[in-house]
Amino acid sequence: MAAITSAGVGSGLPVESLVSQLMAVERAPINAIDTKQAAITAKLTAFGTMKSALATLQTAARALATPALVSPIKTSLSDPAVMTATAAGGTAAGNYAIEVKSLAQPQKLKTSVPYQQTSDIVGTGDIKIDFGTYDADNVFTAVPADSTKTITIDAAHNTLAGIKDAINASNSGVTASIINDGSGNYLSLASTNTGAKYAMKISADPALGALNYDGSDTSNMTQSVPAKDAVIVVDNVTITKPSNTITDAIEGVTLTLTKPTAAGTTTNLTLSKDTSTVKANIEAFVKAYNDASKSMADLTAYDVNTGKGAVLNGDGTVRTIQTQLRALMGSAVAGAAAGGATLPDIGITTQRDGSIAIDSTKLDKALADPNKNFVALFATSNGNRGFGAQMDVTLGRILSPVGTLPSHTNSFNSSIKDLEKQRTTLTARLADTEKRYRAQFSALDKAMASMTTTSSYLTQQLAAIANN
């Protein structure tokens, strides 16, 4: 009897069709897993969309929570070549006449005797450097008294170039360089700090006596640039500072001096409120809020005509977030002045659909009103949080890795992992089930084929007997 090599060939039994139909029934649990996973994945995608919108809103809220961005001051100088000026948020507007009498500068010294080569031997020993001031009689006072820096020059650094390298590597508040005037090389030392109190006094061991300096005519080094303070006059008030960057001459203003004014002249500094920047930041916040609000509304919508809800329809987490944000927008800021403690006070109102809108005319009027404190309304002032600061904190809690939104999405990811495990287990089980079905039908096919062969043989034999 010939061997059967394909299921159903021997008997004509539709084995492939039977196995396929049975396996379709067996796959029902995996199909259910696929449906569940697709639904959860759709929710994860929806939450990703919402998270992006809320992150954009937080960025806009953080800008409003920054005092310098809700009460910026523009600076204008009649002669910007003399200095630059920047103002912190909340600085009072005003005008100032400023004269720059002198710039702060570091003291510079150089050796008196030239060296023919930078490799010339100078000597070894200790160099002691003090910083302080010299009076009119060249009497030195260290500031502070214990500021001595000691640099040891060993045999590996006893040349002019070696001493330069040793000083620069010492982090002693002095930089060294070599100057060649065409006839020889000089060691030049400069204080790294500007100002009169950073003048140098140098005391060296005898072998390094060429580096001594005490402000007198007997010094072996000479002063090429004296230590000086910056001197400015602001509205007839003389101010002396050790640096060319002055942060406390005018409250909230940083002045960076670049050159003296011409003798007897001043440059005018004007500080004015930058309302255009404030308005742009508010408009960006309103747009981000409306985009986030629409995103959540669309994702939770219900179509009464089709009877179908959006992917996050009925999700309690989204409703909680919507409620928190709407409550913030409808509250008043503690500590803000009356008439400027709510968003409607400056022209921002909530609409029936949950979005917010700007009355530009009212906002412009509020921006021009010196009694409206936008720092208190949006940022943090006197311990009270404004709308921007409150929104930033609330969204921070929502978007935090342990916050409302990630916790919710983490549970979805966990569910997907569980479904993947179930699918893997069921897939392995289905493979075994299909193998069993094929074995059973193969055995049935062989049995039926054998029975058919026997039947044909008996039929032939009976027919032969009848013929005989």
C-alpha cells in the first residue's frame, strides 16, 4: 500500500480546511488580546498628545512665572559706546545722567632689566605676593591682611620662561607674560582683578630679587599700569567701584563700562517698561492654554449622532486635570492689588467652551497702568504665587515622573506588557494544539485510506467470484 504524504490525499478528507477552521476558533483569545491592546495603545497615543500640549502650556506658564518676562524693562543709552545696561524685571522706569570718569583696571608690573633670551637663568627660591592698596607715601596695606600668595621657583623653572609658567600655574591671582621690545625680553605681571585694592607687593628671595616690588623707587620691577577703580557719576552722585561691571549703582540695573565719557559730558540712560514683550508672553500663554484645553476636549468628546465617544471619553484622569486648570484660571491671586488680582482685571476671560480670550484693548490699558502689578499677578511676589507660578507648579505635579499623567500611562504600559506575555503563552499553546490536530487528522486520514483500499480489494474479489 502506497504511503500517504499529504494530509487528506489518501482519503480525500479536507484536513487543511478542518484544521484552519478549528484553529480560527482556538485563536479567539488572541484576537481578544489584540483588540484590548489596540484600545490601550490608542489611549497611550492620546495621552501622549495631551502630554505634549500640557508641556507646551507649562513652558508658557513658566515664562509668565519669571519676573523679568512679565515686567521687563527696556534700556536705552544716548551713547552705547560708553557702556551697556541691562535691567532686571520689575525695575522702576526712569532717566539717569551718567558720567564715566575712569575705568577700573588691573595693576601691571615689568622687570626693569631686559633678558636676551627667555631661557636665561634668573634664579630659584620663593616669590611672595600680597594684594592691597598704596597710599600717597607708597605705604602698602594688605587687603585682606593674610592674603599672601607664595610661589616656589625650583631648578626646573629658574629661567625667564620657566618663572612665567610657574606663576601662571600657581593660581595666585597674577598672570605672567613675556614682552619683547626689540632689545630684550621682560617679564610682565598683571593682577587678575581690577581695582585699587588689588595692587601688588612682591617680596622674593635674594636669587629672585629682580622681581621685588614695593611701590618705591628702590623696587626692581616698575609699574607700567597702575591699579584703578572705576569712577562714575550718576545724577551728580559719585560712585567708586573696583570693577567695570556695576550692579548696585542704580537698583535693578547692571552697568558694564567700556570707555570714559568725554570730559564734562554725560550719557543718558532711559529705563522704560517693555509692554510688547509682556503682551507677547501673555498671548503665548493663552494660546497654549486653549490648545491644551481643546486637546483634552477632543480626546474626551462624545458624538450624540453616532453614539460613539472619543478614545478618552469618560476617563477620570483627564476630567481631574481639566478641573484643576479651570479652577486656577477662575481664582484670584492672594497678595495682588485690588483691581489686578484676577485675569478678567487685565482683559483675560473664560469662554463658555472652557477656552480663554483676550480683550486687547483692556489688556493694553492694564499694561500701561503703573498700578497694575504683573509680577504679583503672574510670578511669585512676597511669598504669593501668581497665575503663571501656580500653573507651572500644578503642571509640574501632573507631568512629574511620579505625577498624575505618567502614573496613568505607566499602568497602560504595564497592561500591554501583561497582554504580550499572555499572547506569547497562547501562541505557544496554539502551536501545540495545531500540531495535535494535524496528528489526529493525519491518523484519521490514514485509517480512512486503509479502509478504502480494503473496500476496493474486497469489491474486486467479489466481482471476480461472481464472474467465475
